Amino acid sequence: MGFDVHPFATTDRPLVLGGVRFEGERGLAGHSDSDVVAHAVADALLGAAGLGDIGMHFPDTDPAWAGADSLRLLAEVTRLVHEAGWAVANVDCSVVLEAPKLAPRRDEMQSALSAVVGAAVTVKGKRAESLGALGRGEGIACWAVALLEGEEAR
């Protein structure tokens, strides 16, 4: 299981979710491009393979990752998972946000993530129904669950 959350940025940054840029929307604050969906997927894959977490591999204290494309990070995580003898069976994500609506861009997000991971990645948008910081629209969170299988099973 992976999780990530970022508040909205106070500076002008693009919003990137699942590798897809949402033009005209407020971006998220963070060290890389702050793609909470790609980060949660990466953490789910790393955890399922027993390889730690995204912060271990791409620390926010390392300037090399400043503004990094999170799909590039996810590709590296996928490589590590394969190197450890695992294949990705699938990943499922639940993104909690008040806006923007994900449904119009869901196919793009799923395609971008699936292409990097090499397996089906599904994305669902959920609202926090005005509860807490997410419900007040202060940021975006994502939970992801990954299923791995031994490479020999493929």
C-alpha cells in the first residue's frame, strides 16, 4: 500500500496527476513535480517488493530530484522491482480531492501510469465531502495498492 499527500502550492506550479498535466489548475507544493498519484504508486510498488519507500530512494533533501518528473521516478522504481525478481500484476489508486474532476482525464492518467509500470493501473477520484483539510480543498491525497507476482509466474 502506498500513500502520498501534498498541499496546494502558494507559487505558480503546474498540477500533475498520474503523469498528466492539468492546465489552469493550482499545482501542488513539493520537491519534485509533486505528482501524488505517481508517488503513491511508487510507494505501493516499493513496499510490496520490500524495497523501502520513495523517500529512501529519492530524498527531498537531494537537489538532484528538485522538480523531477515523477514518471521518471516511477520508471526507476519499476526497474528496482523487476531487478528484485518481481513483476507488477496491477495497481489501483484512490485519489482524494475536491477539484479538479479526474473523470475527463482518467484514461490519460491510467495510460501514462500503465505504460511506465508495464501493467494495468486504475485511478478513481473521490471527494472528502467537505471533511478535513482535503475536504476544504487544501491539497490532494492518493492511496495506492499494488499486486506483485514472481517474475517466473509470468
